Amino acid sequence: MQRKKIVILGNGISGTTAARFIRKLSNYEITIVSEETDHFFSRTALMYIYMGHMKYEHTKPYEDFFWKKNRLNLIRGRVKEIDFDNKNLLFDPDKKFDTIFPAPAELTYDYLILAVGSQPNRFNWPGQDLNGVNGLYSFQDLQYMEQYTEGIERGVIVGGGLIGVEMAEMMASRKIPVTFLVRESAFYSNNLPKEEAELISRHLKSHGIDLRLNTELKEITADEHGRCSGVITSKGDEVPCQFVGLTAGVHPNIDFLSNSGLQTDKGILVDEYLETNFKGVFAIGDCAQLKNPPEGRKPIEPVWYTGRIMGETAAHTICGKPQVYNPGIWFNSAKFFDIEYQVYGNVPPENPPEIKSIYWESENGKKSIRINYLKEEKCVTGFNLMGVRFRQEICEQWIAHKTPITEVLKNISAAAFDPELTSNPEKNLVKQYEIETGTKIPSTSTRGWGSALKVLRKLKNI
């Protein structure tokens, strides 16, 4: 009996996870196709290559022999067309790569997984196609940034997201002055509550970033060689620069799939099993758009951990063990220069009427803790942390079990996770709650893994 042929288009976290789990669950023939790089690498580590902390080879989670050892075939090439009716991928013969994994003219499949990722947004700004203007998503984007920031006098970043912060820190590490254009009144305020957004705005300025709020890009100007020479803002200011980073979000990389018969909207439309309108064709990661997302979740969530879960989910279904996609409790983490950020559960920029917050911020403005809870039921719904680390499993269990805010505050020290000898900022949050509500909260936990285990055991036995 001939083995099933699985083709995975894209070698990021989603595609690689799918390949690993299909191999664990089956003896299928697996081929991973990528245009970007020969091997899977950690995309979140791109900034550290630029900053000199790592080399490219350090960002590869698996040794190069891993793929052959696990019978995972690799192909480097550009797919120009997919014939879904005949289950065939056609490669672009004019796109050549320096690779030991050259692409054939075409490749057939029994199952196809589309894990083609995202690409940076461009909003038809005048000058956006000049040399020295680019986003930061792919390994090629990193190479582009290396080339066009060499010896420059200033860089300008457009868009107030997490990739923009990375790009700002990258250039700042090389002593390149940075101007940051953000259309909102505080940094990342589309995702952060007002207090945290203002905290991060102050922090960026303290690192020498020329942060210009309530300011948009109007035009990118050019020199006589076709390279960017500056920007003109919505306020009419001219900022000379030699590099412009476009970081105003990303969108699914699906342009090459138009007119193919595949159902798309903003992304590739999939059901709860991550299958498209073509049987045996799945979409996972940044490019997938859920027709019916789980309650409280968005149809498209371009974050690392959801991509990983999608890869595992699709693998089980393909291997005859169907799984419904379940991303669990929302979480995300990032770094704003030297301030770490964590969010668990639902922490919107503005609370709806049924949600109340307890919020504490340190005197130096570099740490904060926010816990959201329902006004009537008093159960916690979300945690937002700046410069403070809580244990993910405990926070998720508290949210999943609809734990009362008073019970959470009694055991808040058990969630605290910091290997350094520091003060206990979580205690300040308890005091804040006591002052605001007049309710005394007796502490029943201490810091440490032993205390954390007691809380987890109690939660799991409920």
C-alpha cells in the first residue's frame, strides 16, 4: 500500500510543528517546502542576530541532521501556483536559490498544509517602494535591514506594534537615532489599557526614542538615487532619515492563492478542524482565518503559540485522530526594551461595564500589575503584567476555574515567578485592593514552587 504524501508549505513554527507530530503519529511521506530558508529558525530571535547576541545558526532549534534522521524531506523553492483539483504544486523555474534542497518542477500531494505566514502591511504611502523602506518579518527582511541601516544617521519607524519596538531596540543597540511615528495617543494603546500604554510610552522615551504620538506617516521622500531621504508626517514635520521601518501590522500572505478556488477572506477560511473548502487541504498559523472562532477569540491570531497548537491539531486530524482546534486561555508575551510584558486572559484596552480592574504601578513607573474580574460574580478574567512575572499555569487555572478575586489575592504570591531576590510587588496590589474596597485579604501563600504546587493541586481537584 502506497504511503500518503503530506506536503507542508511553510517551515515556520506552524508547519514544523505539524511535520513533527505527523511523523510521531504516522509513517507518511512528509515534505516541507519553504521559500525563505533551508531550515526552520526562531523568527522571534531575528532581532538578536542584528544586535550581535546570536548568529543565524544559533536560532535553529534543531540540528541540520534532525530532518533527515526523522525522514522529513526539505525543498527550497517558490510555489507559483497550486492546482487543488489535481493536488499538484507548481514551482517557479525562474526563482533560483543557493540551496542543497532544490525544488522540482512540480510536486503532488494527498494532504496539503498551508502554513504560509504573514507579510507586513503597506497602506499605499507615497514612497513606500523606495530603497531603504521595509518591514521586519522574514530572514530576508533582516538581511535588508542590515544592508540599509549600515552607517545611517537616523531611522524612522511607522506603527506602534511589537515589531516596531523590536526594530527600535535593534537600531538603538547600534547607536542609530530613532524616530517613532504612532498614530495613537499612547504606545500600543490598541492593545493595552491606558495606564500600561502610557507606562511603555514613557519607557521608550527614557531610552532616547523620539516617540511622536498622534502622528501618522504622510509621505516618504527620495534622494537622487531612489533611496529614502526622509519622511513627512501628518503634522507637516520633515524628518531626515535613511531607513524607514514599516511596522503597521501584518496580514495573511495569500495573494498567490487568488483565483485558485480556495475560499479566502482576510485569510484562508477554515473550519474547526482547520480544513479549507478543499478536502485534505488545511491552513494553519498566521494565514488561517477561522470561520467560527472560539468564544472570546479573533478569527486570525498571528502569534507563536496559536500557530504551534494549530500545527499539532492539523497533524492529529490528518493522521486519523480528528481534533477540534482549541487555543485555550489567551496569552501573549513580549519585551519593551528591558520591560517584560505578559498577558493572560481578557484584558481589553477599555473595560466593558461588567469588568472591573485592580491596578498597581511602581513608583519608578517600570512595573505594573493589573487583574480584571467580573463586577457581579467577582471571578477573575485576566492578568496584565509589566516588569513582573507570574506563573502561566496558575493564572490560566484561576481564569478557567472562575476563581474569586479575593481567593486569587490571598494566594497571589504563589503565582509570582522571579529568580532574583526582589521585593514583592504583588503584595502592593493586595494593599491597593484593600484600600479601594475596604476588604481585608489575609495572605495564605508565600513565593516559591512549593506554594505554587499547593495552589495548582487545589485548583485541579476542584
